[in-house]
Amino acid sequence: MRKSTLAIVLLVILANLLVWAAFNRPARPVTYTGLINGVSFSPYQKGQDPYKKIYPKAEQIDQDLALLEGWAGEVRTYSSADGLEVIPSLARARGLKVTAGAWLDRRPENNQREIANLIANANRYDNVGRVIVGNEAVLRGDLSTRQMAEYLREVRASVGVPVSTAEPWHVWLKYPELAEEVDFITIHLLPYWEGIAEKDALKWAMESYRRVQLAFPHKPILIGEIGWPSGGIRQEKANPSLTGQARFIREFLNVAAAQGLDYFIMEAFDQSWKRKAEGLAGVHWGLFDVDRRPKFSMTGEVLEVRYWVLQPLLATLLALGPMAIFLRQWNNLRRRGRLFYAALLQGAASLLIWSAALPLVSDMTLAGLIVWGLLLPAQAALLLVVLTSGLEMTEVLWVDKWKRHFRPLPPSRYQKLPKVSIHLAIHNEPPELVKQTLDGLARLDYPDFEVLVLDNNTVKDEVWQPVEEYCRKLGPRFRFFHLANWPGFKAGALNFGLTQTDPEAQVIGVIDADYVVHSSWLRSLVPYFEKPEVGFVQAPQDNREWSGDLFKTMINWEYNGFFEIGMVHRNERNAIIQHGTMTLVRREALQGQGGWSEWCICEDAELGMRLFAKGYEAVYVNFNFGDGITPFTFAGYKGQRFRWTYGAIQILRRHWRWLLPGNPSGLSAGQKFHFATGWFPWFADAFHLLFTFAGIFWTIGLLAAPKYFEFPLAPFIVPTLGLFLFKVSHALVLYRARVNCTFWQSVGAAIAGMGLTHVIARAVFKGLFYKNEPFLRTPKGENQPALFKGFLMAWEEWQICALLWLSAGATWWRFGLGSPEALLWGVLLLVQSLPYGAALLTSMANCMPTAHLRVARWLTLARRSSLGLLRLRWLGARRPSAG
């Protein structure tokens, strides 16, 4: 391995580890070395649940108390029944004080049982220093303040220790009469449930404490619950985390010690049964996890993910193999290109490992797990698309020298040029358009060629007969055939043409009905057939009559990008797409493969694949030898792309086995790679449609049933947004590097291409589930549509766009912009809407072809007016005063 290659590998690995380390820096909260005053104590173990009447045993309770011995001075209980009444006795043996509680709800018989046990324990055990009757019963609405007062009076009359009830701080302020019934006030200060950011949580808690203290200056105040969850879902600005919990607890303990506060930390042990009532966050309030392991120390650093280093190591191992293959095989790249793509491989591996590990490092609901299970493979597929696009970008931007670069050949050194038979398949084309094409062919500077005009199923005589007459005028080189009721669409007509071809012809040329070729086309390209391994020679398509028309300009440059970027890239591995105009095919190879495939509506691309499988080479000469006409309408543009996509899926369904590694199909590894990955973006568009409707459905669930639906995890949303930005920047960067257009023309091309997302998705699904679709001819001469027709041409797209915008707005209205999850989800919905909005913009550009010129004039006038005004002000400032 070369030193530079080794340096790149080491640099990427080091950068990867540093990025992971930066996102996993340990927290360093203040240290606390004293005894904790008290902790809330629920001794339920994993699998135990009071809702299911599965209660802890006495020995399990004692084991929990043993963990707290010497660590906390007191425990607070919430119930005095169902086996929990033994806590005071067990705690006394461990030297722990107890603030005993009774759980009150809407069941009078349960309340009496709890109170009876509470009174008995308070009178029996001297370590019960006070009692709390009910926990948030008024807040829940289980008891009124009058009912609570009656229970408090009953207990106060029966015990010799102070009595209180526990409620959040604001309930005491709302019902000040409740304070008259207690010996001390027990307040809950839980900033997470109030949606307070962790950095402001302690300040908020102390301010709330002071408010209650000022309202009841003569009553002792006990903080019955205070804490922060180590996991769960963000609550407005409150983001639960282990480091946040450690920071909040440590800081509060220091403040409490300095101010002499009476408190219970919420809580000793994680309680998995609380998920039903409190969601994910309810499970994570403990200082110990559900397995009774301390979550963090009261001194030293705190790590959010204890074993995070395993993730970058796994990511490094995952990326190392592909990185080594890339650096060994792509040795014709500049160093920065090798470094860029190696880093991209490593980044993709890290993102995949990070997403895959989410269930291991965070708690997830069943709905969250389902979403994770669906999004993880989708994310892997999107990363594959990014890697293939990134490879294209790397080669195009940083190749040292193209290995297969072909130019137009000078014909002088060739003794004899072979005869060429040019086949022009037409169907219902405007006669004047075809005549322009025929005139271009008549001007060809080539010694020996013929032209076969194959009219395929044109019904009206007044459309095809003028073309026939024009062929007669052009002379014997031009032969016309009218094929009525002919099967096989364009491929069928071309196959008929093969039967009528001059026996001397060695090369078959095919062009579209609107294509006007340059006179040097055949003379510059046919000599490549001197090499017997060349099966076909391909030149790019170009267009005319687009300048000044906004819509045509956009789609012209969108087409141009494929020929200047994608075809050049594919040509490096002899894997170009053969397209049905400006193509020259060796007749022997074409007939040896049985001609054009009539089962496929993209017979040109399918033929090219078969020729590659037989070992033929292709030559791509990136030089324009003619120009055609772009579709006149957005509907025609969409129909053309639907045909191309549907045909590609037909090819994939027929030949997918050829693309499998190890399959002896005759295709090289590079050809298999390009034919497989070349269709990835179209499948990505299909996934986009699926996720669009899934996003709308999920938004409805979030709005209508938030108990069962949660926001998808940010680690999936943020990368999805990042992947979209990469896709856009990839297109714009490559256009600036390879396509001879302005920045705004490249933006217009990107909008036009994005606007095809929906029709491509529909074509993919049609191709997967329907075997045959009718051949769709690209219309070339429709009249410009009215504005209303512009909306109709993007009918489905703008409705989906409106639904996504409505979903985003409803999410922000319901959950507020203060919720990062809601904000991210809304942004994702808006990003998902961009392709549908792009379709509407492209359709509107079709309806207003000179809108950009009017806008440019307005901007120019506005700029001139502004400059004129500034000049007048300047002159006014220079005018001498009258005095």
C-alpha cells in the first residue's frame, strides 16, 4: 500500500474517532460528597407492576434498602398496602428514617385500607418521623380538596407525627385552603414536566420553592420530589439525558446543603411499570437503573453513553474494507478526491452504526421500535444512493485523466467508409418537423448512406403522405414505408426497417423524428467501427429553440447534465446507456442479438445492455452532432420520463440476474455496478413517495392519538435532511464543474429534475406491478397551455404539496415551535414537499415562458431607479446653500 493511501486511511480513521469523541464528551458537573437527605422509594423490580398486582417481596425490598444504607438518610414511601407496609420495619433495621405515605385514589375501600396501615405504622415504628396522606390526588382529580381535608383530619387525629399531603407546587398556590389541614407543605418540583430546559431547571425549581415559601411563611416546606429523568422523550425544551440528570442532581444537592433544604430526590430506582402512565420519561427518574446499578457517581466525569467508543470502532471496521477497495482501484484520482470519498465512506458507516445502535443506547416505545425498524433499512438504501452519487462526483471533479476519452475522428486516414443505413421511426409527427430532419440528413457529408423513414401507425393520411412525397423529392437514398396496424411500437418499426436495409450496409443509425443532424456526424463517428469489438457508437443529444423560454431552458439543461456528467462517468467503465437517437450500431451485432426488443418501451437501453453482455464495447463521443426539440409541455416532459423509468424497470425485471455478483452474464463488474446503481435514484424517488404518505399518516396519528404516536427519532430526521442537502449540492456542484451553463440555469435544471420525482415514483411502482404499459410518445408540437392547464398538469403534485404543508402547519400549531422534535418534523415535511412544489413551479414556467424576462426587467428598473434616487440625493448634498 502506497504511503499516500495509508496516510488517507489513517487520517480518515482519526477524524472519525475525533468526531465521535466530540459528540461524546463527558460532562463535568460539580461534585457532591455529603449524605443525601432522602430519596423517594418504590421497590418494584423489573417485571413487577402494581397495575397487574405483581408486588415486590419483603426480601427484595430489604435488598433495595441495603443499597441505600449509608448513602441516603431517609426514604419516602407512597403506599402502606400490598406488601409495602413492611418498609418501616425493614428500614429501621438498616438505620433509615421513613416518611411514610398512603396512596389515595377514587376507591374509598382502598383509601381506608391505606390509611389504617399508615396510622398503624406511624404509631408502631419510631423511625417514621412524618406521614404523607395521598400523592397528587388533587392534581389528578381523584379527590377534591374537601375530601382530602377529611382524610388529613382523620390521620392527624390518630398519629403523633407531622402530617401532610403531596402536590405539585402550583396546586398549593391554587388551593391555599389545603395548607390549613397540614403540619407541613409537601411540594413536587419537577421542571422536566414543566418543559423547562435543563440549563434553567434548577433556577426554576428554586424560584418555585420561594413562591410557595412566600405564600405560606409559617409552614415548614418539604420538597417531596425533585429530580430529572435520564431518558425519555423531549418535553418542550426539556431534554432528558443521563448527563443532564447527573448535573441537575449534583447541583441541587450542593444548593440544598448550603441552604438547609428538606427534600427527597425523585427517585431511588428506575420503575419500568410507570411507562403506562408517564411514558418513557417515567421509567428513568432513578439514581439506580432497573437492574440496581448506579447510573452515575457523585464525583468525577459522567458519560451519556458509557461504551460509546465501541460504535466508532465498529464504524471504522465497517468502512475499512470498502475504503481499501476504493483506494486501490481508483488510483487515477487526485489526492483530494481520494480523501473526499474515503471520508464519505466512513461517514456513511458511522451514520449507519449510530442509527443501528439507537435501541441499545436509548429507550424506545413499541411505536418507536417499529419506526426504527422501518427507517433503518430505508436509511441504508439512501446512504447507498449517496455513496454512488458521491463516487460520480469524486470521479468527475478529481479524475487525473479519463481512461476512455473519445473525440470525433478525422476520416482522412481511412481507405473505405462502410455504408450506413439510417432508420427514422415516426408516429403522427408534424410533417414540417420531419422535413427539417430529412433536410439535415440530406446534407450529410458521407459517401454512402441510405435513409429509411418508418411511419408507425399514423392514421391520418394528411399527416404521413406529405412526408412520403418529400422523400421521393429527396431522391433514391430516401425510402418511405407506411406501417398501418403494425405491432411492437417503435421497436417493431425498427425491426421492420432491418428487413428492408440494403445488404451492403454495415452500420445502422437511428435518430428521432425531430433531430437535425450536423453534416459531419457519420464521417466523424463511423470510423470507430474499424475496431471489431465496437458494438455501438453514441453521441449526446442536444436541443434547439429553447433560448428565451423559461420552461424549455430548464429542461434543456436538465437533459444536458445527463450527457455531460452521467454518461461521461459511465463511459469510464464501458457502461453507457444507449439511447435511441444519435446512435450508430454495428449491423452484425444488432442482428446477432435478434434485433430490437418489442416487449420493452426502452428498446434502445435494453439493446445496449445485451450488446455489453455479448462482450461488445461502446464508444461515447461527448460532442454534439445535431439537435432536437424539447417537449413543449410539462405533461409531455413527464410522459417522456415516465416512459424512460418504466422501461428501465422492465429491463430490470427481465435481466436482474445479470447484475448479480458472480453471475456469468458477460457483463463486467463495472457494467453491473453502473446498471444497478444508475437506477438507485429512481428507486429513491419511489421511497420518497412512500415516506411522503407515511409522514402524512404519522402526522395525523401525532395530532389525533399522541399517546400511541411519537415523533420519529432525530437521528433519522436530521440525516434525512442532510441527505437531501447533499443531493441538491451534488447536482449544483457537478453542473458548475461540467455543464456550460450559468448558476441560475443550473438551479432551473435542478428544479425541473426535482419536479419529476412524483412521476418517476409512479413509473417505478407501475413497472414493478404491471408487466406492460402502452408506449408513450413524447409530444413535440402542442400549443402552450393556459394557466389553468398548468395546474392540471401538476394536479397530483400540488395536492400532495398542500397536504404536506398542512401537516407541517398543524404540527407546529399543536406542539409549538418550542419543541425541537415538532420543529424538526415540520421542517422534514416541508423538505418532503419540495419535489412536489418543484413540479408546480416547472408547470407554471411552462405556462409563463417569459416570466423570468419580465422579472429581470423589473429588477433592472428597480436597480436603475434606486441608483437614480441615490444620485439625486448625492447631488442634493453637494448643492451649495443659498446663504
